[in-house]
Amino acid sequence: MKTKGIVLLVIVVTGLLSIFWWGGKAPATEPPIKLRIATSTTPLSAPLIIARELELFKPYNLDIELLPLRGGHLCFQAMIQGVADLATSSETVIMFNGFQRKDFRLLASFVESDNDLKLLALNENSPKSLTQLNHKKIGMVKASASEFFADAFLIIGGHQQQDFEKVFMSPQALGPALLAGEVDAISVWEPFGYKLIQEYGDTIYQYPGKGIYNLSFNLVTTELNAKLHEKQHADILRALKSAQTYINQHPQSAKQIISDYLNISLSELEWAWNDYLFRLTLNNSLLSNLHAQARWAIASGAVDAQNAPDFRLLLDELALKQALDN
């Protein structure tokens, strides 16, 4: 009887296992959702880099790939072309593109700086005066914060009537063009300014410009992706929020991670680090900045338009609200 009982038990257990295996198999873990973020190779992208390197996206079942590009203007293009799902970009790039298209959305700002752009010249005649730039050539990156900063610098300095020639080129070409005498000054973002000053020292003159332009770095996506991936975008912003907390609580460790990822020295990173304000926002200040820059673009002829876009239509705060509410 004992043997029969054991046999019966084995049969029952085997049957149950068969039912479980063939008919009631537990669902497999869902594969992570993969999204690509075109990321400017600047310390401004620190929250994204920290989140990726510390695997802060993984708890949200996200597989995030960062696509490094030299400038927010290139990141924006990569997103529009479908090479990336999201992109980092300054608000100036957003402003310029707002005149051309309405099929993208601004999800959030994640860092600000009032000293990321630099106006540099050769230090041949010191001290420098902005009037010396009259009828001169200034190198800059077209339709970017670089172009706006050059004009804003002269306007705020009281030289709005100053006539100068804009010479457009890639950010990495600005330094060599200045040194070769192809332009008389350049408007450039970090880390290009730092590298030029460090390598050539007193040969380079930096116009004092801290506080002239408050740059924001933002996360943008296409209109379609904003609808399809609202939950994932909220989770990305949650990860960025965690990364910002890590940056504030462990600044030295965070800087080392950024230094390693961007392949830049810690001294180079320290150059502008204290100018960065890491926080998640999407507020009226950004909207006002976009409209102010749009008015400048129209008045200066940087765009062929009579009226500014309604940038309110390009702001999508749904994902950010979810991220901040949690």
C-alpha cells in the first residue's frame, strides 16, 4: 500500500507539472524597452550620463542607449531623422526649429548655466573692447545658442548697432579658425572654450560674459513619440531626477564618472561645473526665454518670418508631472 501511495503521488505531481508547463506556464519577464537618446558631448549632459552609467534606467525596464554627438543642433537633427528617439538640446535650437516645424515636443529642462557660452578673441591688443568687433568676422554655429549668444552679448553690452559678419561653422572648427585668423572672434560653448584657453593660454582673450545668457539644456522628442512613450518618458525623467540627487550628494564621484565618459580631465570639468544648476523644470521662465529669442531671431533676420511660433504648443508636461508627482 505504501508503494502504491508513493506511485500515485508521483503520478499526481507529474501531471500537475505537465499542466503547468504546457498550459499554465508563468509569463516571461517583459524585455526592456529600448530607446535611443542623441546626447551632446558636453558636461551639460551629466544627468543622462550618470543615469546611464549607474544603471538608473534599469528599475524602469528601460534599455537606454546614448548616441554621442557634438552639439544639440546635431542631436535635434538625429531625432527628427529617426536616428534617435529623444535628444538633448539648448532652448535656442528648439526656438530655431520651432519656426520650421511643429512635430516635436519639449519634455523638460534638466540643467541650466549662465556661463556655458564664451566669446573669445586673440589677445593681441589688451584690454579688449566690444567696439573692436565692428566690421569684424565672428565665428559661430548656425541656428544654435552660439549664434544667439554672440548677438545677445553685443546687445546687452550696448552695441546693438554694431555691424559684424557671421561666419558659420561646426563647433570643433571654431578654435582653429580663430587661431588661423579666418575670424576675429568666436562664440563657442564648453568644453571647446576651456580647451582653447588651456592650450594657448594668454594668446586667447575671453570677454567677460557670465550672466549674459542663461542657457537651459532640455530633453526633446517627436510629437508621435511623446504620445506613444509617455510612460517611458516619465520613467526617464525619474531616472534623471535620481541622477541629479546623486550629483548633489556625491559631486566628486559624479565628476569622475563624467570625466571618464567624456574623456576629459577633471580640471576641465571643474572649469564650468559650479555654473551648472541641475533640476527638472518646464516653467514660464523657459517659455519667456523662447519668445525673447524668437523676437531676436525675427528682428535680426536670423529667420525669415514675421511672427513668432506659439511655443506653448511645443511644451508637453505630462511626463514631467508624473515624474515629479512620484
